[in-house]
Amino acid sequence: MAPRSADSSMADLSATQASAGVVRGVFAHSPAAVVAAAATELADLAATLMQSRQTILPKRLAEPGPDAAQLQQILGAAACAPDHGQLLPWRFVLLPLDARALLAEQFAAALLERDAAALPEQLEQAREKAFRSPCLMLVVVDGACGDPEIDLAERLLSAGCAVQNLLLMATALGFGSALTSGKALKANGLRRLFGLGDGDQALCFVSIGTAHSRKPARLRPQAADYVSHLTPKQGVQPGFGPP
Ligand SMILES: Cc1cc2nc3c(=O)[nH]c(=O)nc-3n(C[C@H](O)[C@H](O)[C@H](O)COP(=O)(O)O)c2cc1C
């Protein structure tokens, strides 16, 4: 996909959103040629959606956040992720506003654990991060449930797919979103707060809300930058290789 600006992608997205229902209808009722045309339209729609997603930092995410039905839709999208062995190795813990103070205390405690000399204003800054963005959730992966042959890497990959689905659905609904991590994710107090077991790993937070400002979209790499191919005589070579 060629790099595009977020603004042009967002405009395309609303135009193509309107045709999504048409595309679905065509798949259900039409002969092969029409289905092929609809597939092109659907691929364009998918590309536009993916290009429209960009990180909007939590401090730039304001009300309104997703309502209950939208949140169901966003979290429901995670279920479409590939999941080897259907272990359901990942989960999302929602943090409604009335629970954020608990997280704020753990952010401050984690900072104090790392730096006993942290100043009151630094602790306050750490606490404040828990209150940003109207919709906040923690992503957890379980490295131990079910089949031990399915290792942590596979579980993390499945979690990444689930998170991307969720981010794309939030984008499709017009919301901005961000993933954030940080050292507090490994702190004992935070692990206790979320009831994490020995095999659980807190991966990152997901924030969703209405973007009140955006940075220009970053330039995306071209596929040739990260694709190579195996040749019979010269091993792995850069790029796509012969068609
Ligand atoms: C697991 C994960 C954790 C992240 N944590 C942070 C973070 O703590 N702070 C931050 O500014 N961005 C964080 N990011 C966002 C990346 O910095 C961002 O995706 C990257 O800059 C690319 O920008 P884009 O999302 O707009 O394409 C995180 C991304 C991932 C995948």
C-alpha cells in the first residue's frame, strides 16, 4: 500500500463505509462477475480502513467514547482472530472511569518501586495517565492455558491479531485509538490488581475515544522493504522475486 495521509484516508473511509452494505448484498445475491467487482470494492475498502488507522495518543482521545453497542462490536471483532487450537489465550479487562483510581495508584506505586526518590509531581503525572481516554482496557495473554505445544509466541501472535481487529473496528466506527505499554505492566501491584496468574502476561493498554487532534500519518514502509523470497540457488533474496 502506498503511503497516504490520514485525512484523505478518513474521507475515503466514510465514502466507502456507505457502500459496505451494498458489497455485502452483492456477495449474497449475484453471479460470479459481479462478485469479482464487489471483491475489488471490498479490497479497496479494507485497504482504506487499514490506512486510516493511526495511533492517537490517549491524551488526545476525548469523549464520546464508544457506547455499549459499539463496544460490543469493537470487542466482538477480536473474536475473528486466528487462534491455534482455539485456546482463547487472550482477554481484555475493561477499566470504566470509576475504577481508574485503582490503576492510578498502581502506576504511582510502580514508579516508586523503580525510583524511590520520585517527586510528588512525577507521581501525580503517573497517576494522571490512568484517567486519559474515555475507553481503556488491558490486554492480557495466558501463556499456560490449554495445549502446552502451542507456545507463547503463537499466543502472542493471536493476541496481536485480536488487537488489530479491535483497532480496525474502532477506526471503522470513527474512533481514534492507541496502544500503550510501560514498565508498570510488569509491576507486582498491577498484576495483583488484575488478578494475573503465573502464566499471564499484561501486554498493553488499548485506549479508544474521539480524536480531538491528529498528527500527520507516518510514512508506511513499502512491501518490498519487508518481503524476501527463497530461491533454489541463491538462498533468500530481497523483494518478491519473479512473478
Ligand atoms: C504493543 C505496543 C505497545 C505500544 N506502546 C506505546 C507506548 O507506550 N507509547 C506510545 O507512544 N506508543 C506505543 N505504541 C504505539 C506505537 O508507537 C505506534 O504504533 C507506532 O509509532 C506506529 O504508529 P501508528 O500506530 O500510527 O502506525 C505501542 C505499540 C504496540 C504495538
